[in-house]
Amino acid sequence: MQRVREVLRAVIEFALRNGRKASDSETVQIVEEKWPPDQQKDHPHLSLYRPRVLRWARALAQAFDPTNFVGATLREEPFEWTDDSGVSRIIKLQLIGHFDDGNGDHFAVALQVDSADESAAEVKWSQLKDYQRLPFVLLHQRHGDVQPRVFVGEKGELLSFRWSQRRPEESTRVQADAARQVFQRLTSGIFDGTTNDWACDRCPCRTICPGWIGAIQKDKVI
Ligand code: SF4
């Protein structure tokens, strides 16, 4: 999915830098440059994924209108947290767009493959899992003013995100605090993951997972 995000990020950046949507041929060129046909050519599902990313890129090129964000400047700085020993660590937000418009309004665009509600014109707080809305939560905690957007690939639509309507500030703070606590514990050598044979035996990280190789203290093993 990282490759897909890079392609989609390039589509948004093209539009913002040029002040117009990418044409179809320019969109195809972006896809070819960001994901050349010979890259990952041994992947068994490449024949599904490359056409899909082209379809999503074309849809995003149409859905993302840079004239709604006149004077935009890209935010390129990484999002960092400092651990208890003073080491800065980059938290990957995995956004496909992150910028300010000419008024100084701050936007963050994330990718979702699909949406549970086909007809919805926006994505509700409760429709995303914790980890899916975490980038928005962390940015909101740090900057206080982020306006999230969600590009739903299979719908080809760019939707607004609705913050929790029930005590929004508290919901955001609680999730950000929980993430911060996990970060501090993990960087202090405490692994909070819940390991179990059923889930972990199918996990590609099984052989390098700190919970299994004993590289880090396990608080929970069931
Ligand atoms: S092996 Fe580790 S990373 Fe993978 S599911 Fe289990 S606890 Fe999570």
C-alpha cells in the first residue's frame, strides 16, 4: 500500500504545484514514474494492483481540485516524537496529501480502500478504526486546526471527515494520549502487543516481532 500512497501523493502534489488537475496522460505518466512496470514484477497480484492504482489515480486526479486550495504550500516536515531518552523518532502518518492553503488552513488527506456506507458524503469518526484516524488525531493534537479529507479509492471520491460528535476534544485527546503511552512504553522496552498463535502465525512480522523473539519485555502473552 505504500507504493499506492506514493502514486496518489504525487497526483495531489502535481495538482497543487501546477494549480490545475493532472490530465489523463499526465496521470498515467505519474503512475509510470512512481510505479514502473518492472518494479515488484514478481508480486503475484501485480496484475490486479497496477490497474487498480491507475484507476484510483485517475479518480483522484478528477476529484482533487486544487482551485479549492489556492496558494497551497506542501507540508514536508516529518511528524516526530521524542522518546524518554531524548531520541527523535518519525511517526509515519501515511498521508497522501498534507498542505496549507493560501489562507493558512491546514489539510491532511488519507487513503481508504473502501467505505462501509456507499452513499455517505462524508466519513464519520466511528467509520474508521483507531489506527486509520490516528494521523488526523495526532495532527489535531499538535496543531489544533487540521481539516481531514479521505480519498476512498474504490468510490473514487474525496470525502470530508467528521470528528467525533460526542465530546470531540476528549475523544481526540484520549486517543492521542493512548498512542503516546504506547510509544513511550515501546521505546522503553515494553511491548504491549497481544501475542497469540492464531493471529501471529499468519503475521508476516512473526519472526521479527519483539513479542516473540524476546528482544523486549512482554507484558501480555496469552
Ligand atoms: S507477530 Fe507480533 S506484530 Fe504480528 S500479530 Fe503477533 S504480536 Fe502483532
